[in-house]
Amino acid sequence: DAKTTQPNSMESNEEEPVHLPCNHSTISGTDYIHWYRQLPSQGPEYVIHGLTSNVNNRMASLAIAEDRKSSTLILHRATLRDAAVYYCILRKRGGSEKLVFGKGTKLTVNP
Amino acid sequence: GAVVSQHPSRVICKSGTSVKIECRSLDFQATTMFWYRQFPKKSLMLMATSNEGSKATYEQGVEKDKFLINHASLTLSTLTVTSAHPEDSSFYICSARDPRHPNNEQFFGPGTRLTVL
């Protein structure tokens, strides 16, 4: 399985944009890039996913590099409620539904 | 989004006893559910894939006789930690995919915190 690499932690200030990077240099052509986040003492929740093109939804944007070896999750205006661990996960199209979590990035949002 | 619930949210038991944790999909049917374990300040570790009407598929290193999984209906999977010991204390989380959602996203339960004394 292709692996992802994320910084252990990042900090942001409230109402500022946050760019969370993820490297996946061994990604294959059929791997989707998924992002989930886990708030303290809760189960993870889906944030966004994409394959090749950049994606936007109400929670965030996903910018995928042209060679697909890296991606960036963008929170346009961080709030205190966005403080969580963010996981970048690869999942093969048509493959197993299971998600393999890496260490993720712990995002701290300062007021 | 779809809702996945877990019961209980928190359980404390004595060493040697067995503990059953339920995972329910409240508004959708899930042929497949997943069980994870998470130790403090660590990431989620996939334990097993629970398949409705058939045997669970366990990840390497997970003892199937220790962690019994039953997926008897399309909305319920149970994880039983048998003869629990203090090292089994952890946060157990289940998830399921709602086939109605085009995003292929998984929905996670709120987790069950198990403490074995």
C-alpha cells in the first residue's frame, strides 16, 4: 500500500487559512486521496477526497499536485472547532473499503 | 450525513471479564463495518473488517479468539473483548460506509473507551 507522510503538528491562528500538506510519492493511478479529521475524544469524520482535480466542499478544499505525489488540505478560515488531528489516507479505487490511518497532523488553532 | 452509534460509550471492567461493544448504523444498512483501536496519543489501528453474515477478516497480529466479531444484521456489528486485561484498555471505534453516499466516505461511531482494572 502506498504511504503518506504528514507533519506531526501545525499551528494556526483563528480566522486565518491553514494549509495542511501530505506527501504520497508512491501513489498509484488508481489511488484516491482521502482526508479525515478526528476531534478530541471522538471518532474521525470525513473531510474531503479527490483523485486528480482540485476539490472544494463546505468544509475545505483539496489541492492535488499535477504529479499527484503530494496534496494540500486547505481550511479557508480556521476556527477553534477545527482543532483536530487531520489524516491523509490513500484508498485504491475499486479496492477494499478499509482505511489505513497514518500518524496525521495535529492542528492547533490559537484564538 | 449517516449516523453510526456505539454502545456503551465508556466501560470499566475487571481483569478477566469479557466486554461486548455494539456498533449500529442508524439510518442505513451496512454490509461491511470496520473496527479500530486507538491508544492514547496514537493513531487508529484497524483491527478487523466485519462482514454481515460471514466471518470477520482480521488484520495481521490481531487475535481473532480474543476479539470476537459478530455482524448478525445489516445494522449491527458487535466486538467482544474476551478475558480482558489492562493492556486491552483502549478507545475502540467502529465505522461503516453508507452506500447511498456517492463520496465513498466512511462514517465513524463516537468510540467506546474501555478501561480494564
